[in-house]
Amino acid sequence: MLLRRFYDDKLAQASYMIGCQATGEAVVVDPHRDTAVYLRAAADEGMAIRYVTETHIHADFLSGSRQLALHTGAELLLSAEGGEDWQYAFAEEAGARLLREGDHIQLGNVRLTVLHTPGHTPEHLSFAVTDGAATTEAMGVLTGDFLFVGDVGRPDLLEKAAGIVGTMEAGARVLWKSLKRFEELPDYLQILPGHGAGSACGKALGSVPSSTLGYEKLVNWAFQCADEAEFVAKVLEDQPEPPVYFAHMKRMNRDGPPVLDELPDPSRLSPDAVAAHLREGDTVVDLRSRGDFASGHLPGSLNLPWGQDFTNWAGWLLPYDAPIYFLASDQDQARGAARDLTLIGIDRSEGFADIGALDWWSAEVAPLQRTTVIDWREADRAMEEDDALLIDVRSLTEWKEGHVPSAAHIHLGELREGARTLDHERPIILYCRSGNRSAIGASLLQAAGFSDVRNVEGGVRARETIHS
Amino acid sequence: MLLRRFYDDKLAQASYMIGCQATGEAVVVDPHRDTAVYLRAAADEGMAIRYVTETHIHADFLSGSRQLALHTGAELLLSAEGGEDWQYAFAEEAGARLLREGDHIQLGNVRLTVLHTPGHTPEHLSFAVTDGAATTEAMGVLTGDFLFVGDVGRPDLLEKAAGIVGTMEAGARVLWKSLKRFEELPDYLQILPGHGAGSACGKALGSVPSSTLGYEKLVNWAFQCADEAEFVAKVLEDQPEPPVYFAHMKRMNRDGPPVLDELPDPSRLSPDAVAAHLREGDTVVDLRSRGDFASGHLPGSLNLPWGQDFTNWAGWLLPYDAPIYFLASDQDQARGAARDLTLIGIDRSEGFADIGALDWWSAEVAPLQRTTVIDWREADRAMEEDDALLIDVRSLTEWKEGHVPSAAHIHLGELREGARTLDHERPIILYCRSGNRSAIGASLLQAAGFSDVRNVEGGVRARETIHS
Amino acid sequence: MLLRRFYDDKLAQASYMIGCQATGEAVVVDPHRDTAVYLRAAADEGMAIRYVTETHIHADFLSGSRQLALHTGAELLLSAEGGEDWQYAFAEEAGARLLREGDHIQLGNVRLTVLHTPGHTPEHLSFAVTDGAATTEAMGVLTGDFLFVGDVGRPDLLEKAAGIVGTMEAGARVLWKSLKRFEELPDYLQILPGHGAGSACGKALGSVPSSTLGYEKLVNWAFQCADEAEFVAKVLEDQPEPPVYFAHMKRMNRDGPPVLDELPDPSRLSPDAVAAHLREGDTVVDLRSRGDFASGHLPGSLNLPWGQDFTNWAGWLLPYDAPIYFLASDQDQARGAARDLTLIGIDRSEGFADIGALDWWSAEVAPLQRTTVIDWREADRAMEEDDALLIDVRSLTEWKEGHVPSAAHIHLGELREGARTLDHERPIILYCRSGNRSAIGASLLQAAGFSDVRNVEGGVRARETIHS
Amino acid sequence: MLLRRFYDDKLAQASYMIGCQATGEAVVVDPHRDTAVYLRAAADEGMAIRYVTETHIHADFLSGSRQLALHTGAELLLSAEGGEDWQYAFAEEAGARLLREGDHIQLGNVRLTVLHTPGHTPEHLSFAVTDGAATTEAMGVLTGDFLFVGDVGRPDLLEKAAGIVGTMEAGARVLWKSLKRFEELPDYLQILPGHGAGSACGKALGSVPSSTLGYEKLVNWAFQCADEAEFVAKVLEDQPEPPVYFAHMKRMNRDGPPVLDELPDPSRLSPDAVAAHLREGDTVVDLRSRGDFASGHLPGSLNLPWGQDFTNWAGWLLPYDAPIYFLASDQDQARGAARDLTLIGIDRSEGFADIGALDWWSAEVAPLQRTTVIDWREADRAMEEDDALLIDVRSLTEWKEGHVPSAAHIHLGELREGARTLDHERPIILYCRSGNRSAIGASLLQAAGFSDVRNVEGGVRARETIHS
């Protein structure tokens, strides 16, 4: 038997290829849209992808199942569980076979058995994996967003992100039942989940790729709950704000995720041309580091450094149906950003300019803008002397754990809205944990017309360790 | 003044960027369609591309002028010379400014002066370059396909490739007049031509990037001709066969070359999927080396190794309006091939499979086919014992310079046609100079259904140096 | 807790980084010598490597433990178990701390507990991993070469590879005891082994990265044995030939593996220069595919295509204390090969020539040599008509499972020795499973002076599927 | 004939390969130490490098002639002209053949004729190139640092950089004679010089790769001088400060430039390890952009962004005989910097840490330091209110052309020395043209212990165009 795990760091998301080496047949479970990674792996392993399936209708990324099935000629398998409201609307059109509790996916000696494990979502499936060459017992379960390492999939997303009122508690209760059912299964089963640390689909995910059912029974908080009531209370408590794009993802994944023939390859443009697009109202994203952006940037551009949290903030802050242009250190950065955006369904990355060396640019294209970067000493002085307003852009949970007393709280994802009522001439100082999120916020406020925006380098972590 | 030369090895074609550093303005002359190279250079040099122009309606590659002007907002400048039949049909639609003898392109201190230099084509322009910061005298001339290092642009292409009967001799005569006019210009002028060694636009081009007018007067055969008659006779003698795609290029470049937003990025497919496309009649090109192809390949695929002559043989042998799929060593190879094909207007590179490791493939997809690779001893035996037919696929010129006595001659570009009347069961042995072209030919004959095709490794060069 | 697995495909070897995210401290277990991968991971994860250790004295690759400790300032931890003969000879010189059963490695909240698990080797340790933030119970065990997915570490290597006579059975018996001890541990423990499919350290390793103890008890053949005697018999049966370099690795890893400051970066040389080295008796390895090599190669060069089995055959066939030169498709290939060789302690990769295009080379450097590639029909004819000798170069196990009746068997790793007594003028035909190993063998025999060597393309797999 | 020019942007230096395609033999003139570029070109062009030579003992980069000759087996050819003091001290040891006026280098049909052209240096040679296949007349001259496009090689370096007192005027006079001799040669000769714009070997070099003798006679200021006296006065006027490393280069190139077997490949280290080296007094260079460096950097590190001027400032500011460690965005950057440093003989690039993401670093390794980046408004206020000292770090020529009235002038290359006497507690503000050089200066002063250093972003160019 072959088992390969694919982990996308930016999505904190795991997909799997499982196959039988005797017959060279494989299934891919929960693929994202950069489907080339599965094709490359299949080529490396000498496998033909015969089936593509997914555990549930994802909310945090756009599904690549339909696309991968199309590009390989594989059969698409989708959940038929969950009731009328949670059927895949495009299943028939895509020629998919529907899966129900107890169904099998057979690959030579290897078999996946379908388990209906609702809670995170109504239609959620898990797949028990049996290596028939060794035994008739399963060796593990692909649990998707049902059971994580140290956590369970949150049942509140449908209500909070997709706006289906009243589903939160009902979801928590069926999730409890799914857990109870798993409690009966053998301890030795591997638990192979759909997310790792950093995903917004759970609140306490660890950085260990997989677990075992016995160990989860021992340490996972959910299995320690005495009864359903305790579980329901706890699982709905302190979940992080779901990103706004989750509702959109959910809808697209249910109604039919668009298929990409190839990843977008943004055209190389001159900086003039990108500046012209910005003047016409298009979104221009500067992918460089916050330090480079602060040194000099095109007024009106948004700074989303291409790093770990890029996809997340892009989902909060970028438009879905409008062209996007990049200012990038080099072409690889622009291509990488365009690729990452497709994972959450933002496909119109149309062009970029390489601004490795901005030195010559200045007067040619437009006067450049700086971001004022300050430390806490300067921040304190500015609040005292200049009547500057201090804004904390971290999550509500972080804010509750402690913040600078004089600060106001606006979550970065809501800063554009939240700043509407503020005086555009008043100096604004932003901070977060390290200076990353507040730098994004600063670019956003500058683009929104605030004339004096300052960013506290180092954020709350820097009050003692950063010396100027 | 800034002067940069861009040389594409596979096209053997030169384009130029000339600019004024005081004002940061530049013109690009004779760009191909991989316009990113000019945008990257402009960014590196701190130049804004204000104008794009070309010396003439090219026959050997698809012009990137229109595309580059669109992507930069530069003004497009096109020749108005050459008479009614040789006007750019898309000039008005593209908002181009027309150029005539004596016109100027001004870039800060730098000026290009338009010279009408017909012969290779009727509308052909050259551009004299003056660095006004230094002097009012020109420092050199961009001569396009009028005057090369050691040769002149051939005046027979219109007739031979584009089929405009009777233009060959007339062209040769006006070319003579253009040369006579240049004979009056100062010796110290740099000659900056549009092609280097290997181009089919001339017959004796050297591997020196540029020359001077005085030196060409001394050594270029054209300047040594006593009179027009001698020149006309010589210039029409022994020109290589023009590739069949030249006629197509010419027409597209006159009527309006299509504009690419981005280079095609062929989708990664499974080998099965590529094999399925082949079965449906699509063209499948195997880009690997001839050695790898001979070891085992998909029956029906054409072997065009991605190297020096790729563009040339692709122009002869690939379709223009049909999808093309690749079998490639890796993704870079497939992307590179797709890029090269766009230079000659073949834009439908739709997918590829990475067949780095073909080992596992065999029975899954289709039985693989080998090419029999032999040496001259085996070839001689096969002709004697098996009634094998020996075919020389080199150019007519090479054939005339000497060939194996028992061989028949069919130029590789015409092998598909030429082999139609041959017995498909008779063993066929192919040779060329080194084994490259005959390997392409062997793949072509195998795809055409010949059951026993053998390739002489090492070609005519190998009769003594290759030991088996 | 952080747990990351590093898998080297060519070695089929797994190493691990385990750390505590609260304190940013990590240990690396069983590192190979390309230590940059651990440093890169530590940087990505924000971890400082505080400890480096290994499960045992490896025989199949050169340990990177000492090197990684030196480059990071981490403490080196080595086994003190196993008795006098199996002590690390360099432990004191390297300032290592010695580990015994019951010792701990503490990283913030995370603890590794040392278990002595002899059998594969006398000093072998396993490490139970406990995430103290969650529980005082272990979540899994790093089992090194003691317990694999579906198999156990072979106890016969010391005798067969290192020549320590009489250790085979004793090893098998203590291995049985180690297993019995593990049988008492909880089913839910993850089993995180040191090798995957393809390693010569076991005979039936699966392509699943990890397992659980409960599942292994259920399916692993070793746990199914009724008693010690049955186990000892089975574990010594049908083990693959250990590569000759294992003895050398073992000695170096015990006495002190040499430390690399950087991976060797072979100098770019001209093909002439490489040919000159070959004439002087140095080893020249052609890294290209067997198809390219067959088309034309430098006489005397050895063809080891840079792919999956490169490290394995290099260990069998290349010298340890002599310079090695490469002929490569490009620089990346030469660098990759040099890197791979360092993993097994071959560090003198001194130069390479890029022979992407061999066309021009022929007469300049040396007459090129071809390899005759044939199919089974041709092989049968040659045996009948030319008195050709057919040699099967596969493993003994493969040979026993079935072979061509008329063939002789010589394992590829012993072909150089085994061919000494054969007639150098008699035609020799080689085959293996697919044509890969026999191509290596053909290059080896050609280099050894055999004048007529032929390779059966497609090997035993091709008797029906390959058509010429 | 083949003629290829190699241009290194950072050195602004040109080297050439000239060969005969009929025989496949080539010479390389003025190679730098990244000799792989010549070997790659020779492979591409099918040339064997038979000779390596150089026009003179270079002062601005370390010669790669000896190394290239060693790696190819080519004959090394060195100037015997220039008198006793300017003989290559290692010529005999390296087995070089000595060249004198009138000697020839013959490559098939192609011939280089040696011309002694002293002035820039006493032993300086030029090489007239004749393509014997075409004519017995030369087509051009490789003029090294004798004659540039629009300028001549400065004759003051020996005195100013190498400290050979009294040679400046004598050099200028023999240079005049060399020019007079060239005035007799034909106008049509191509002039192929050893440097382009940006080199410190001349003062007015253009960005046109080559010229012609006739055109230079027309526009080069040197040819316009009425007599020797006028020429001598002008050529010694306003030459830029020669970098301090020139004296060192000169000596090494005369006495025997060290030979590299391979480019240094700095080891990947943890940031901790690099910080430890810094604490022990080693040089640590942060290669990131000035914006990233300003945001947070290791106290004591020097910021030399890896870009256009990297080699130049490295020559001024880095030690020759001590280990150097890098903090880099990624490994490619560290490798690129190590490569560039070898071009000027700085070979001890021993390690690097990848600090792509500095976020996690802070307290672990050391408190990070920020650089205060200000605009002119803030600078003016600081000078008035905080008694800040304003320092202009540009060249003397730029300073003379205009500067901020209240500023002091210290050339960046002398800032370490020049700042010794300043008060370490007084605020210091640095500026240059754009903010690049002053950012380097700021890092240097911070490392030297100045407690309050501020950099004016945008430099003198920014007084109007940068808005905060």
C-alpha cells in the first residue's frame, strides 16, 4: 500500500494519495486546486489516479476535486449524506458517483470504507483505510475536518461564516454523536486529519501530522467531556473569527468550483502600466516585505507580503471578481502569489511589475509614499503630543488576553470598514503582535486616504526587546 | 546613450533597445513575442519603453511589436514604404504611426533616422542611430535583414516562400541600389543587423554580433560585385530551402500578429491523458533527446528534441491551428518548448506529461515503441541483405556537397510528403550529418506507419569516428 | 509539540525533528550528512536545534549527527549500550554525552525517553516521545531500524556486511526479546521508523510512512511468530545481498564520520579535461540516461543514471578514496550526484563537464562509443548465431523467482569481479527487470574491455510489451 | 569566426572569447574568476579553449586567467612589455608564454596580433583581431583599459591606488603616444574595450558595448585634445576616488592570483551560530534590502544589500583575510554574494543563515536593532532641536556638484575611519543620492557603536518627490 500526505503550509491543509502498488491505482482525497502536485506525485510513484474524492464541502479553500478528476479522467466521488440542503449541486453535471455510509472505494488490494461523520458539516465523510494485502482490519481513518490532532472540527462555521442561523448547536450535538461512535473503534487506528496548526477550522491544532485514536481518547479535550452538554458548551467557546471569504468558498464548493486549465501566469508589465491600472481603480498588491514597502511604495497599493499568512489576509482583503495586479521583487514571487490566490478561488491575477530596484522609479511613475515606522517610545510621545489614535488589529482572543490600555480594537480583517468613521487627518498608530499585521493595516489605511499612519515595528512583543 | 542587443539563439535573431539615459526613454526595434525580455531589461536599466518599431515584415518569426506596444503603452511605428502591396494591414487598427524615409524617432538626446533600404523586402527600413549628446553624426545603423555581417538579406523569399511570382530578380536589383547608397556612408558606422549565423534569411552569416560599414565594404561579397548583373546572379544562387512556415509568418505579420497576454503554460497531465489525446488525432511531441526517445516512446509521437534547432523543425513539421501536447523530461522543458513555439506563432501548447521515469509506464498506457539505432556497418548489411532503402534527409546544399552513393534525397521538411509513395513494409534507413535530423525523421516515419525504420547514429560524420 | 519527518528517497531513510514550540528547542534524530535540510526546517519552524542523536551505528549511510552538532552548537548524544565492541570510538573526542536505557532528552514540555532495543545492532536505541503539555503518556516511539512498518530490522548485517562472524543468530534472539518487550506497550503508540520501502535494512518495508504498535501487533509477521525459534528462522531467511559499502559505512560511523563544511561543488571542466582524467585512470561517471549513454559516450566511462537507485549502485561500484569526475546533462545534475554521494561518504566529486550537446564532441576529444541496444528477438538470434552469453544481473531473490533458462546469473554489484574469467571477445548480452541495471552493467563491461556488449531494452518485463 | 563578449554587470567588466569555427579553437581574453561562464560558453559553441590571455595587470578585479588555463589545459599568455617593474611575477611558475609587440595568437584562420599600448599601465597590450578566412586586414581591436567607448583608461591609478609615486604624469604621456599611434589605423576597426559604464577605471564610460575607431576619433574627448599637454591635464582631472582594494588587486594579479577549484558555497548555519561568530569578532554582512535591515537586524552586522553596487562597496569595506558570514533572504542570495566577492579576491565566505522570516528570532538570539529612517522634514527638525550632525557620504565629485549646506562630507568608503573622532552619543544623520549608500553607512556607524544613527530615505533626490 502507498500512503502519501500533501501539506500546504499556507492553507495548513492536508490532502492524501492512497494507492495499491500491485495494480498502480490510486485515489486522491481532499485535493486543492494546484492539482499539479498530485500529478507529479502520481508520476513519481508510478500510480494512475482512478478516483478523486473529498471529506466534505470545504469552507477554507476552493476544492480541486472536480479539476483533478477532469485532468486525469478519474471518477469523481462526492458525499450524498447530510440531507437535502447539503447536496453537491454540480454532482450530476460533473458525472460524479455519490457516496453513502458503508460504500467502498476499491484500489487493487486497498479499500477505503465510507463513514458518515457529521458535525463540522452535515455531509461530512471519513474514510477508513484497509490494506487488504495485510489484513481485513483498517489501519487508519482519514478524518478530514471531523477529528484533528488534539481538537475537533468546529461546528459553528455554517452559522458564523455561511449565515445558516441556528445550525451551531445542532452541529455540536451531532458532532458529539460522531465522536461517541469513534470511541468504539480500536485504539491502534491512525488518525489522518485534514488540517494542521494554523487552520481556522479548529482552535487548538498541534504541529504533529497525525495521531492515533487511542492517544486522542487519552488527551483530546473532546473525548474528556463528561456529556453532550459540556461538549457543546466547550466546542462553541472562543472560536476564532471565521474569515469573510469562508462563506464564498462554501457556496462555490457546493455549487461547482470553477476548473483551471492552468495556473494563472500574470503578464510582466512595466511599473507605469501597473500604476495606470491602479489609477483606474484596480487592486494593486505589493508583495514585498513590510520593510521594503515602508521605504517607498506606490500610493494606493496594498501591502500583503508574500509569506506564511498571505492566503489568509488575501481572503479577508482582496476582491473575488476583479483583476489584481502585483508589484513584486521578481517573477517567481508574482507567480507564487497568483498560485496561492487560486487556492482560495481568486483567479484574476492579471499582471505584475518587477520592482526589484525601485530607485530609479520615483518621479517617472508617481511620487512614492513612505510608511512611518516607529517604536513604542515614539508611539507614546505621539499619543501624548499629537493626539494620535492607537489601534490594535489583532484577533479578539489576543486582545482579550491583554492589550495596551489606551488602544482601540479593530480586527485587521475589518479595518477597512471600521476606519470609515475616523478622522482622516488624525494621526493613526497601528500595532499587532510583531508588526506584520499592522503593516498590512497601515497600507490599507494609507490607500483609504488617511494622511498620517504609523506602524509600531515589533508590535507588543517589542516593548522590551527592540532597541532603536 | 544606452544600446542593448537581445539575441535569441534558436531564431538566430537580434533585436535592440536604444535609449537616452538622461530622460529614461527607449525604443525597441524588431522585438519577438517573448516580450518579457524587453520589459525586464527596461526595468534593469531604468528605462521606459516609449516606442516600438521593426525594420520590416518578418518572415521567419512572429513579430512582437504590436504586443510590446500594447503591454507598455508605447507608440507603435511601422513602415509606410514599399508600395501598396506591402502596407501593414493592421496599422490603423493598432493606432500605429507610419514611418517614411527621413523620419525621426527622438528619445531625449538620442535620435533614430529612418532610411528606406528595400531589397530583402520592399518596405524594409534601416535606422541610423545618433547620440546627440556626443555629436550630430550617426554612430551606427540598425540594418535589419538588409545588411548582415558578411552577407545581405536574401531577396528571393517573397517569391519562394510567399509565392509572389517574379519578385526575386526585382528584389535583387533594388537591393543592389540600397547597397550602392550605403557605399557612400562613412566607414566607421557600426552595422547592427537583425540576424546571426544559422538564420535562413541569409546564406553566409558569421558568428560575430556586429560589424562596421568600412569592414563590410572590404570583405562582404556583395560589395565586391562589379555590377548589378553579377550581384543579381550571385545573390539568387544556392539559397537554402525556405521553411514552409515563412509564408504563414509573413501573412500574419502583415495582417496583424496575434497578441499574447501571457506565454502559454501547458497543463500538467498524466501520461494516460496525453496518450488519449494522441489516439484522438492530436499532435504529441516528445521533447526528450533522441537517445531517450529511441529507448522507448509512445507510438505515434513525434520526436523534436528541445534544443538548438527546435524552432526550425517545429516550423516545418507542426500544425498551426491545432492543439499540441508534449512528453517532456520535466516541466521546464515543456514550458520552454511552449515559449519557443510562440515565437513562430504556434500558440496552442495545451498540455504535457512529465515522463522523466518511463519505466513504470509500459503496459499501463500503451505498449512502448523503440527506434532501431544502427551504425554504418549495420546499415550496409541491411541494404544488402534486407533490401533496405537509405534516405539522406539533409538540405539540398549538403547533399550536393557529397552523399552516400546508394542514398535517395528527401529534405527532412518534406519527408512526410515524400514518403507517401514508399512501401510501408520495406526497411528504411535514415541519415543526416550527425543523427539529429534523421532521428526526427525516424519518429515521423514511425508515426506515419512505417514498420521498420532505422536511424544511423552519428550520421555522415560517423563513418570513421564512431566505434560500436 | 512539533514533529517533522525528513525522508530521503534515494536512501529510503527517515530522520526526525522533534521540538517544543513553547521554548523553541528541538532535537534531530538520525540526520544524514546533507545537514542543510535540518537547518532550513529549524529556521522555518523557529526552532533552535539543541540536541542531535541517532538510534544506532548506521550501516547504509554516513551519519550526519556529528556534523549537525558542530554546525549548530547542539549537544551530541550517542548510545552507550551494546557492550564494549559497539561503543562509539569518537564519542569523547566529539564531546558527546552518552545515553543509556531510561535516560531522557528534555525539550521544554517535550521529553524523549531512551529505550534500549538491540537486535538489528547491539547498541540500538529507540526513543519514546512524550508531549508533556498534553499528558505524561508517550504518543509514539522513534524505532530506528528496530521496528519498521510491516517488518523488523535485519539482524544479519553485522555478520554479512561487517564480517563479525557468529552474530547473526545471537542478534536475531535479542531482537525477539526487544519485540516481546514492545508487545507490552499500548496499542495506540505511533511507530516512527528509520526506513521506508526500498531500503536494504529490511526485506518487506511498506510505502506507508508510519504505523501504530497495535496495528503492527496485528499484521507484522514478526509479531505473529509463535516462538523465538520460528522468529529466528524467518528473520534470517531470504534477506537481500547487503551492498559492499555497508561494512565501510559501519566502520566510519563507529570510528568517527568525517565532517563536511559544505557539500562538494564539482568544478566545471571542459570535456577534454574530463577525458584526460579518465586516461590517467580516474573514475568518470556518466550521469545521463541510459538512452543518451547508448547513443554515444566516452569509452571507459561508467553509466550511473542520476535517478532513484543512484546512491545504491554508487555504493556498490564507486571507489571511496579516489577522485570522481562526472559527465552530466547540466550542472544541477552534477551537483545533485555529488550531494547524493556524500550521503554514503563518497566525498571526492571533483569536477564535471556539461555534455548537454555531445554533437560537436566526437573527434575532438576521443572517438565516441555506442552501446548496442537490442530486443529479445535479436537476443535470441545472437545466442543462436553468435554464441552470445546471456547474463542476468538481478538480485538472487529475483533470479530465484524466475529467469530466462539459458542465462547465467551475476549480481550487478559483483559483475566487475564476476566477469574477470569471461572471454573478452565473446558477445555478451545483459538483462535485468527493465533495462536499467543491465545498462549500468553494459557500461561496466565496456569499460572493462569487453568488445561486444549488448543490452536488452525493457528487460524481463519487455518480453511481450515492447515492440520494435 | 566566433566572437563572444561576456559582461559582468557588477564589475562593469567585459571579457571576450574569440575562436575559429573551422578548427574549434578559441582564446579567452581578460577572464574573471567565475571561470564557469567561459567553460559553459565553450561547450555551447563547440569550442576548445586553447589560450588564455589578458590585456594588463588588472586593479579592479582578480584575474581568472591562471585559473582558466589550469582548468582547461590552455596555454597562458602574459605581457612581457612594460619594463622590469611590471613583469608578472608568477609567469614562469605558471608556465606562461610571454607576449611582446608583434606576436601572434593563431586559432585556425583567426589571428590576434599583439599591440603594446601603455598608459593606463606600462605593460598594457591590445589585440588586433583578423579573420583570415575573410581578409588579411583586422576587423577590430580588443583595447582592454586603453581605449573605452568615449573615454580612455585612467593613468593615475598606479599612483593613487598602488602608491607608485610620480607615475601619474608619465603614464598620461605614454597614453597620449598610444593614442597617436591608433590615430593612424583605419576608421572601420571595431573597438572592443574592457569596461562599460560604472567602472572606476575611467570617468565617462558610455552604455554602448563597443565602438569604432573612426567614431571615437570623431567624438572621444581624448582625440580632440590639441596636444600632449592639454591631454595630460584633462586626463588627470576629476577622476573618481579609486577604491582602496585596487592596490591589493594589483599586487595579487602581478604576483599570482590564487586559483579557486570551485566557487565557495557558504555553509548553512543557524542564526544563533552566525550571531556567535559576530560576538567573536567575525564580520557579518546582512545582504537584505535596506528596508528589511532597517526593520530589524542583528546589532553589529553590516548591511551591504546584494545588488548592483555590492562588489564595489564590499571592496571598500570588507576584510580580505578573515572569515565572512552572511545573513541572507535565501541561499541563492548568499551563494551569489560569495561568488561576487571572489571576483575581487574575497574568498572566505564561510557561512550564512537564512533569515527570510526574522519574526521569531528576536529574543532567542539577541535583541534586534532598528535603523531610524527619516525624511528631510524630520532631518531638519533633528538638526535644529537635537544638535544632530548631517553627513553626506557621496563621492567628492557629487559633493562638489552641490550638497546640503549644513552637511559635512565623508566618502562612504572612508566613513569608518572618518567617524572615529565624532561623539558616539550625538545623533548622526546620513544622506546620499537615493538612500542606498547612506543606509550602508548607517549600518557601519551602528556597528561602530554610535547610538543614534538616522538615514534619510530617498537622499538628495527626495527633497520634493517623497511624501511621508
